[in-house]
Amino acid sequence: MSSKSLNLTLKVWRQEGPDKPGRFETYNAPDISPDASFLEMLDIINERLINDGQEPITFESDCREGICGTCGLMINGQAHGPEKGTATCQLHMRKFEDGDHITIEPWHAKAFPVIRDLAVDRSALDEIITAGGYISVNSGAAPDANLIPVPKESADAAFDAAACIGCGACVAACPNSAAQLFTSAKIQHLNLLPQGQPERWQRVEAMVETMEEYFGSCTNHGECYEACPKEISLDFIAYMNRDYVKSKIKNRKLAGQH
């Protein structure tokens, strides 16, 4: 891979606020190192805009290590860009060629209104998490690691589900703006473990029905998996659907006992 710098043309979505009309603006991006991350490239562009007395491009970032889920952009029509299993902050400019034109947009979803430029409001995902409530297991001193037996298959699956960083790429990539992959991951990383059993059925019903208030329905396109930087399995959606049906029966029986 050559270390020669890249000369790029950026087509960036600019929008002053949620109630303002948006537009694309074009920026030249010369002398970009192929070793720079995508967000570092935007930092460079913003420094140049500020030096020229212009308004910098608003975008979100925090850890820049693919952990926090804060970053997230549509890059040439793909959530998080062209490299599979990679968050925007982990994408490097070596994935592009000298002379490329790159279109950069915010997440596309009704549930994610634009705050400014490339930053969107993802609080609808927080509403789903809040609906899940709490776990009533005593959180006192840490127990011995082997005190609660957990089958390895369940532990591995729960760990895979817990890898979800909540970035919202699954929603942005889905033609229906569905959040089933996110919701199922957040549900199953608890439902697969003994500690998640006491509130299991209430949790499933509440989270799924909160999800349905904000997001579209899943019709098995599979774009969510393709866009997910942590490659969360579609199997979790099937597990969630199974548990949701069971929750309607079990919660009705529980309600009849009171």
C-alpha cells in the first residue's frame, strides 16, 4: 500500500438544525494521509474550515475505538462505509483511492432526527433500554466465578449479543428503519443468563412494544447484519420473536394471578 497522500472530493450533508432545510456542500480534501482514520480526516477538514472562517462540520465521536457507538455516518450510501465489521471511527482512508468522491450523510431514519449536519438524535434507542427496567439480582460483593453454573453455549451467545454498541447502523441500513437487531441483542444478552431470568418476560414485552412505537417492522432484508460493526447475528431476532410470543402468554397468566 502506497503512503502517497490522497486528494479527495467530499460531498457533505449540512443542516443547521432539525427544523431547517438541509443541503449538500462540496469540499476539496487534498493531502489526506491514507493512515488517517475517517474521523481524523473530518478533523483535518474542520481545522481548515475554521482557519478559513467557516462553520465546521458537526459529527459525533467519543472513544474512537469502535466501543462506544457514538460515531456513525452514511459513507457513499453505506452505514459505516465500505469495510465490513468496522465502525466509522475505525475506518481508515487507505480504503479509498486518490481522486475519489465521497458522499457523507447522517443516519437515515425517521426515529433519528437530525440535530445538526451529521449528528442525529438516537434517544429512541435509549427509550428501548429504559423500557427493559432492571435486574433484581443482588449486586453485593462479587460472587465466585463458578458459583452460578452457566452453559458455555449460553455464555458465548450472551457475550456475542452484548457486543452491540448501540450505534444505530442497523436502523440506518434497514429499508424499513427497523431496530430488531439492536433490540434483540439488548434483550438476549440478559435473557440467556441466569441473572436475567426474574424479569425476563416483562422485559421482553416492554422492550419490543417500545421499539414498535418508534421503528419499522423487520422483513428479513438482512441489511442490519451487513451494516453492523460488531456483526451481531440475525439469530437474535428469531430468539426475540420467540420470547415475545411466550411473554404475551406468560404475562397474561401472571396478571390473572393477582
